Amino acid sequence: MWNKVALCSVCKHSPHPASLLLLRLPPVTHAFKRTCLGPSSDRQWAQRAQNGPRGALPGCLGSSKAKRRRCAQMYPLLDGRVLPVHRHVFEENVRNSEAVIKRYSELLQVVSKGGGEDAVLRHTQRNKKLFVRERLKLLLDEESFLELSPLAGLSMPYGDVPAAGCLTGIGKICGIWCVFVANDATVKGGTIYPIGVKKQLRAQEIALQNRLVAVYLVDSGGAFLPLQSELFPDKLHGGRIFYNEAIISAMKIPQVAVVCGSCVAGGAYVPTMAEEAVIVDKIGTLFLAGPPLVRAATGEYVSPEELGGATLHSSVSGCSDHFASSEKEAYECVRNIISTLNYEPVPEELVEHDHPLYSPDELLGLAPRDYSCTLPVKLVLSRLLDGSRFQEFKADYGTTLVTGFGHVEGHLVGVVANNGELSHDAALKGSHFVQLCSHRGIPILFFQNTAPHAAEPTSISQAEAQANRLKAQASMMAAVACAAVPKITIVIGGCFGSESYAMCGRSFSPNFLFLWPNARVALVDSRHLSMVPQAGDNDCTDESELKHLKQKLEAESSAFYSSARLWDDGVVLPQNTRKNMQNSNSTLSKEMRKRRHTWLKTRQE
């Protein structure tokens, strides 16, 4: 779930000079002039300079922001009117959207309670600890923050693990954007489940990708032993958290940890591998094996405080760098640590922009209930882009894919949106456009609504056409995989089959991937499954098995099933999509421009 947060002023250390990604990014400003002003722009500016006051130079005619805004206002307008012939489809989609949004709100309500009212009372009253969301209020600046994958962990095979047992997201501390990972000890007593490991790894990946400070609030009882085979042995299991900590440190990205509860077994490495660690007196403990194991092994009775409390680790072992007498003092200490990182927050740029001409609330009627209820994707774009303006690329070629340039709250983006089946021409067009954006260093927004199935060929000519289409789609996949620009994918309808790969699905590593609550994610759509048993065919699936398969696909393809398993970064409401696009795009494009600037400066030196 995305809250209202503007991530356009992230401050980070300089990236490693040997980054190969930088070699592909030309200056954004030059690309913008070529895109918006055309080849005759120099002559136009010269002519304007002669007519300007006191013969001003072209560069003095106005700020770059004003120039960009004038360019954006020259883009053609999108017609976002819903025609009467489409009104019944629009109304069906609205009813479906209202139903899934209601379900989404119910799930969020469950997640917000952590492990339940009894567990929260035990945590706060008996254990004298703060609830995890109260901790974040003390830690973060008084602004809303971005929470990632809040639905993770629901309806798992091993039961519900609300929010996967930890809150992750991005928020400001002393004006610096940070990634936070905060254990929720009210969920299963802080025990770590496989989905919790996956969520923490994703948060670290975002910190690495965007060079954001990482802050850990540790209150964990260690791994859930009955599921150790899913937690310990493999490459992307629990040990990867510590590996990532070492890599993040090597990249000179600061990490700070607070021991605000139990920190047992493998979890003990999180604060000890951080740059600075704070431990809270009386409630913070740090050890590989707790008092019960000590007693079982040696017969000795020892208290948690004596074995690994704040006094011990602050004055004897040195595992903690700061002693805090209360949680409030601990989070104040973290804020002071962040202020010593020598990060200078860049003032947020308030870029002037036009709002869409059409209401974002109408996106509820454009979120397709089914692929057959899909309306032209330009209706969606007209409610998301600045001024409902869009500079389309190859408008009359491969029309089942819409490509072009637009602005989201003043930021230039490339748009790739499904408007039907990804045909041969559409795939070639998409490949061309993605390479164009990569060459110009322009972030790409993918609006995914792929076809649920491909028609089987009935002739040689159709088989040849299908082979050519597959080859074109493979070309687009290669272009998407190799594009060295930020990529954000929003699944507005279906995410089906191989076409989803070409549209930058999860396996193609978009920087962020979000779902509308009506989205479906599956290899095939159960509603279009056409396996019909033939008489006398023993190998064919019978009707009962087919029915069971359809029910299974239906349950496993919902947006909530996907988000619970961290196949995405969260469900976003259609009417909030524009703000969320701006938030993520601002952060990513800032980082890419900074990398490009550093690379050019290195070359000049």
C-alpha cells in the first residue's frame, strides 16, 4: 500500500565508478531537447532570443522547469471520454472494483492489528514495549511514509502471518530517506517465517538499488524451526540477509539497528553487522541461545538481562554502541545517528504541472473485471498523465500496444501499455520504443493487461505468423531486460503467460511492480481455460478435474494471493495510481540522473 510521500529528494553516496549501467545513459537534458524540441530547436531558440528582451541568450529566456512545462503543454490531448456504447462495460467494471476494494480494505484492517488485540495488549502492557507502528511514529519524521507489501503473509500454507511479521517501507528520518525493516513481535511472538525472510530481502534489495540508508528495528524470536528447510539452507533463505548487510556496507550505504526486544539466534547478527547499534535497557536482549537452552545445556539458571542485556553489551561485549534507557530515547538516538551521516538533503523540487482533465475516480470503471471488459487503454492514460497530454510513438503501427511520452507531476516518462494482444507489429514497436527510452535515459512505465491466451493456429500460414510473433516478442523481452533505466510496472488487468515477460513482469526485475485490486496473475486465465474432454479419450482430463483446476487457478490468480506471496510490491487503488507513479519514478529517475552526472564528471577528469 502506498501512502502520500514524495520521494524526489533522496540523498545518497556516489555510486561505484565501475558501474556498467552508466555506459548506456546519455544526458537526459539532451535527450529531452531532441524529443520535445526537434532538430530545429537551435534555430527556434535563436529566433526567440532576437525577439526577447535586450537580446537575451537562449539559455536566459527562462528556467529549465518552465521550458519543460511549455514542451509538455504542446503534447497532443488524449480523448478520455467514455462513449455511450461502452457505458455498460464501464458500469460493470465499477461494481467489480467496488467489491475488490472492499475486500482490500478488510484485509488492511486485519493487518493493521498485528497479531491481534490480545497479542498487542500482552506486548504493550505485560512486556512494556511499544507496538511496531508506534515505534515508527517516534522514529520517522512527521510525514506519511511508504509501506511496502502490507498484505504479505496472509493465507499462507502454514497459516496467516500478518504483514509477514515485519513492516518494511521508505520514510524520512531527519530529512533523509531511509528503508526500514521493523519486526512485529505481536505476530507469532516475533518468530521469523519464510515469507518474513523474503520480505526483508526485498527491502534490502530496494536499499541497494536506490542507495538508501537501512534502519532495522529488531524484536525477533528467531526462525520457526518446523519450517527450517524453507528458512536456512538455500541461497535466498535467512543467511542472505547477513550477506546483503555486508554488501550494503561495502557499498558505503549506512545501516543502523535498534535492539528493542528479543534478538535471538541468527537475528543477533543483524545489529552486530550494522554500522551502529542501539540497545534498549530492560527489554532489549541479544544472544545466540536464550536462558532455556543455557539451562538445558549446563543446568545453570540465568536471566535474559544477565545473559545478553543492554548493560552487558554496552559495557562488556561492545556489541552495542549506544545504551538507551527507554524506547523513546533509543529512537531519538537513531535520529541523531542519521544526522551524523553527512548526508545533505536536497530541497524538494516543486515542479509545476497540469492535472489530468479527467477524474482519477473514473479509473474504477476502467479497471477491467475481465479481459473481455477491457476499454481502450488511452482512457486510463488520460486520467494519469499531466494535462491528459501524450506524445504517441508509432500511433498507427502495432496498435495493440500504445507507446509514447508523457509527464507525471512534471517528470518525463516513457509509457508502454497493452491495448490488446501483443502482436508481431506491436512487439517490434515495443522493442524499438524501449531501446529509445534506454538510449535517452527516460524511465519507463508499463501498464500491463496481457491477453489471457493465444489462439491455436489452424493452418500453416497461421503457424508461421505465430512463429514470427514469438520472435518479435523475444526481441522485446531482450530490449526490456537490457534497458538500463528505471522500470515501473503496474498490472491494471491481466498478467498472463509469456506476454507478461515482454511487459516487464516480476521475473524481468522492474524496480517496482504494483497491482490494481482487480488484477489477475497466472500462466493462464481460468475463465478462458478451454480444455474440453473428448469422448473415448482416456488421456484427457475429466470434467471434475477440469472444474477443480479452474477453481484452483481462480483462487491463485487474485491480486491478494499474489501480494500475500510478495510477487509484487503491493496493491494500489486505481485512483491513487498517479501519486504512486510519481513517488517511485521521482526516486528512481533522480538516482539515474545522479549516476549519469557522476560518470560524465569522471570521464571529464
